[in-house]
Amino acid sequence: MKKAKKRKAKRQTRGSPTWPPGAWKPKRRGAIYCSPACGANCTWAEHQWAKREAKVLAKHLGKGWEPRVWENMRWFWKVVSPCDRIKVHPTYDRRADSAIDMLASLVPVSYLAFLGTPDSAGGKWSASGDTPGAAIRNVVAKAIADLAEIQASIGGLEEWQE
Ligand SMILES: [Zn+2]
């Protein structure tokens, strides 16, 4: 828990060191739940929805997966693997031409998985899939393919030897 808090603090300051402390701390004003730094009047309802969606997927993926929500002009969510190397984000189709489209837009159309070193916000590798499991399998397969290519390239390299 302490580690997660530290990560969160780190993430919120990266890239924008000029934000005063607490700038990214959301404040509740009736139906609004938004931080001063965001200022897009993000809603409490969307926050609660994002939190719930993240929790459901984290539970589905198994022990140690963690739900995360964050705000940047709206509320987003993802889940993080127990080893902190894999992050899975939902992808939504935000077209909402009709009420039915609007309801459908609440269900992810696919998932995007990132693989990287622990404590990285995203990862060097990314891949999508129809399900969270497919996205995870695809991103790991990509990294393994890259590793094989690196091994094939570096393994036979003689000029580099000193
Ligand atoms: Zn906001």
C-alpha cells in the first residue's frame, strides 16, 4: 500500500514539476469530482464507475492485480499486474449517436496491454486484444519476439568484442 502511494505521487509529478502540491488532488463539489490541475469538471459518477470497472477486472485477473484510476480531462482506469510490469487499459468506442450507442460505449471494445519495467507508467511494449488475457498474451509475445531478435543480433556480433 505504501509503495502504491509512492508510485502515485511519483506519477503525478512526472512531466509537470511545476504543479503545486495538491494540484492533482480531486475535490468533490456535488456531482463534480475534479482536481484544480485538471479543471474539466470530471464527475463523481464517472469516477465511481471507473473505480468499479477497474476493481472488477482486477478481481477477474486474479490475486495481486491492482485497480487504478486517474483523472486527465475525464476519469480513466487500468489494472496493474502483481509484478508491476503489465498494465491493462480498456479501449472504448466513444461515439454516442444514440442512447444505445451511449450504453454500448460503456463496454470496452478491446484492451491495450503495456509491458515494461516495474515502476514505469506504461511500458516499452504494447499490444491490444479482444480480451484482457489476449492483450496480455500478445504483449508478452511481442517482447519475446524482440528478445529473440536481440539475441540473434547480439549473439553473433564479433566486432564488438574488445
Ligand atoms: Zn478533472
